Amino acid sequence: GGHGSNAIDELNANSIVFYTSISRDKNQGIEINNDYRKVGLVRNFKKFGSNNRFTDDIGSGCVLVTGIFNPAFIQYDMLLLKDGYKKFRVVDFTDTQILLSVFNNFSVSIGDTLITDPTDAGSITNPTVPVSNIIVTSVSERTIDQFSGDFLMFSVREPYSPTAEQIITVRTTLTI
């Protein structure tokens, strides 16, 4: 018993609504200028590299690498390869750093060479940039294991990107 033990009966409701605003988000210190495609509500994330639950206020499922590369040859959403098969996707980048989304829980280490794939695994027949190498000199590892947790709601949408004057507000309704 006790207050809050049965919120559905106490509040006389069977839905919960969450509002989230997205405007110039930062991830690992990098301001995200790329588009957004996924909206979700996930619970019980684990800390990266641990079986403990993630309890911090802010975390990231992305890896931030600092390295030696030519930023003119990097593009948003570009695939990067390590060892010929380990894939990462460019979320955003600066002149010296690249924020990466990780596929299949692969890791990046200092000294690794990442190779750009301007063809996006063959889906782009006439790429506008050449293949290039990225020599990793520093790694800020993700703090959240994005392959853990329970999805309460998840949606993949058409890409959207706010301008400097816009704020995107996403409404999520969970019906219990």
C-alpha cells in the first residue's frame, strides 16, 4: 500500500504524456547539427562496460574520437570501418573530433585506423568525397550501453533538423 502504490487508480488515468524539446543538443560536448531520426523512451539502461544500472542525469551512447583526419572528407551519417567489418556511423564532427554511433557493440581504441566509406556500403554510387583514413589519438568512451534497457516506446521518423531559431517538441503518450 501507501501513496503512489497504484498510480492508475489514484490518478484515475491510464495514460502518461511526456514532452521533450530538442534544440541544439550536445553529446559528449559536441553540438549536434545533424538531423534527428529516432524518438524513444527507454528504461533501465546499464552503464557501458558494467552490469550496473545507469543512474547519472546525462549520458551518451556515442563514442567521441579525436584524431588525425581531413574534415573535408567526412560527412554526416557516413559509415566508418575498422578492421574491414566493424562499423560506426558519423553523428557529428568538428575539425579534430568525430562523434560516432556504434554498431554491434564494437569499440575504438587509441592508435586505431578508421576508414571512411563514402559509398555507404554501396548505396551511394557516385560519392562526392574520396576514401580516407582517420588515425585515432584519443577516445571518450560512451557512458551508456545503448544495447541494454527496455524500450517503452520507439519510433523511427523522417529525418528532421531544427534551425537555430527552432525548437522541436516531441510528445510521447504511453497508455497503460
